[in-house]
Amino acid sequence: MRTLRRLFGTVLPFMFLAMLLTGCRKNQLDNCDLQTPLFSFSSFPIGVAVDDLLLQNDSMYQHICVTQFNRASPENLFKPAFIQPEENLFNWIESDRFVEFLQSKQMRIHGHTLVWHQQNPAWMDQFQGDRTGWESMLRNHIYQIVGRYRSSILSWDVVNEAFMEDGSLRQNFWLQHIGPTYIEKAFRWAHEANPEAKLFYNDYGMETNPTKRNAVIQFFSNLRLKGVPIDGLGLQMHVDIHFTDMIMIEKALQEVAAHHFLLHLSEVDISLNPLGKDYTLNNKDLKDQADMMYRICKSYKSIQPNLQFGITFWGISDQHSWIRSYFNRLDYPLLFDENYVPKPIYCQLKKI
Ligand code: G3I
């Protein structure tokens, strides 16, 4: 009798507690476990920006890319400087290999990007020609690339970052030589080259700057009324943990959806050290990053499902994030650490 009482009084509660703790740890392990792909937890595609050199040379990078994500955006390979380095000389070897490899792994590819003010080859920058000459040069660029991947790339960022913070059009060489119609022309040419492809306008800051967002929404709504084939908007979502106005982000997503554009969160990363200070990574910031991602996903999931084109992260490991090289600062904006160990943000994503 005394033994039984001891069993119920002391041993069983301990056993129960131990089971609970193991259960919790198991849950945590399941969420962070790489065995189950991240994309399998999501009703919409989960994409990643892919660096071609790392894809070829870093086996762990390649493994995570093809097992965790189900869509890829070429981080640089399809930008004009890489794909058409000389006039009419297209660098298909690498782009073909990139596409074939990812397709063989059942990944979708989102083309990035046809028209931008950066990463253009010198010949394009110095191109001599009147307006008609510029137009046929741009048309050829778009026709060649979109046409070649007609059956394998079914969505494109046609124009990237054409607006300024104040909502005006950026003074780039396309605007200078073709005029503001370069945007609608680019969309029409991309559509002619592949009528099946979903076509996007992609920009940064739209999630937090209502002036820019409204200008973009207005501009593309007007184009659509004129019959220009534009399917969606890409909100890049380069954000940081110190931006806490999640209502504003939610509102931005709702506004885009209210105008019936497909919505792509197209280049997501969440900086922990936006001001580039001396910085020591800590658990609180990692948790804030995970919580912020959770809230962004929740807001995204609250828009109409048929407008949820997907969420794309701008890289795999912190080590290779553009933020470190571009701003020359220590930062940890992505889902995996330097050793490809999943971070809390990755584990949290699996709870959505
Ligand atoms: O290819 C050259 C190589 O030949 C040279 O040796 C090396 C030396 O630095 O540079 C290489 O080019 C770099 C290129 O990435 C490819 O690695 C450029 O310096 C570097 O500036 C370039 O950065 C890219 C950046 O766009 C250019 O603005 C980033 O990787 C890429 O993540 C970033 O992506 C953009 C999106 O396309 C649009 N939205 C913003 C986003 C972040 O800037």
C-alpha cells in the first residue's frame, strides 16, 4: 500500500513531467528538423533566391535549396549583365544548366529580372540609338530570354524598382531613352514571348511606404485598365526587427490584394542589425525575428488564397546574404546560420 502511495505521490508525477518535457522537445525538434521540408508546411510556394556558383560548388547549400524550398529565383544569373554580357550574345550555358537542374528537382523557377537600373552590361548602358532603337534592343532582350524559357519559367519580374520613395518614376536610362511607356511595353513584350507566364512588377519599401505603394498600385491598375498584361506585385520585404508596426505591413498586403493583384513577398529577409553597429547575436533578437516572420505570414495568409503567389527568402544562409556584402555589416537576416543549422525563424515558420 505504502509502495503504491509512493508511486502515485512522487514517481508518477515525475514520470509525467519527464514525458511532457520530452514531448515538448520532440515538438521543437520536429519543427526544426530538416527531414520534413519547409514547403510541405505551406499552402503556397516557399521560394528562395539561389546563387548559381554556390548551387554548383556547395553541397550543403544545394541540398537545403532542393529539399526545403519549392521555388527558386535566380539571385543574379538572369540579370542583363550576366545573361546578355555583349549585345546579342546570350550566356545560355549557365542559365540553361540552372533551369534544368532545378527542374530536375521539381522546383518552380521565378524569373528575376528583365528590366532594372542596376546590373546592366556596359554595352547596354552606352547603347547608341534613337527611341526606336532602344525599344527594339529591350524587346529583343525580353523576347530572347522569356521565349527561351517559355516552357520552364512561368513567372517573371518584368520590371524591378522603377519607382522612387516619393512615388515618382526613377530616372533610369530606360525612362530617359524610351519614356515612361517602357514599363507597359516591357510587360506587353514579355506577354507576347510567353502568354502563359504570370508577370510581376517588383519593388522594395512598398510594405512600409504608403506613398510609394499607392503610386505603384495606381500606376499598374491604370495600365491594367488599358489592357496591359500585369498579374501581380512583388513586395520585396527587406525589413528589420526594429520595425514593429505590423499593422502597417498587414495593411499594405490587404491593399495590394484589394486591387486584385497576385501578391509575391519576393525577397524576404529580416535584419537584426540594420544600423550596422558592433553587434553580438543574442536569443532575444532571434526570437523577435521569428515572431516577426510569424506575423508577416499570418497577415499574408489572411489575404485571398488565390492571390497568394508565395513567399521567397532572399538567400539560404546568413553567411551569403547580400546584406553582409552590400552594406559591409554583420547581420543575420535569413533562415539558416553559417553552418546551415536552422534558426528559430525557420522552426517558427513550420508552425504557421
Ligand atoms: O560577378 C561579379 C564578380 O565577377 C566579381 O568578382 C565580384 C566581386 O565583388 O562581384 C560579382 O558581382 C556581384 C554580384 O552580386 C554577383 O555576385 C556584385 O559585386 C554585387 O554587387 C552583386 O550584388 C547583388 C545585388 O543585387 C546587386 O545590386 C546581390 O547578390 C543580390 O542579392 C542583389 O539582389 C537585389 C535584387 O536583385 C533586387 N532587389 C534588391 C536586392 C538586394 O540588393
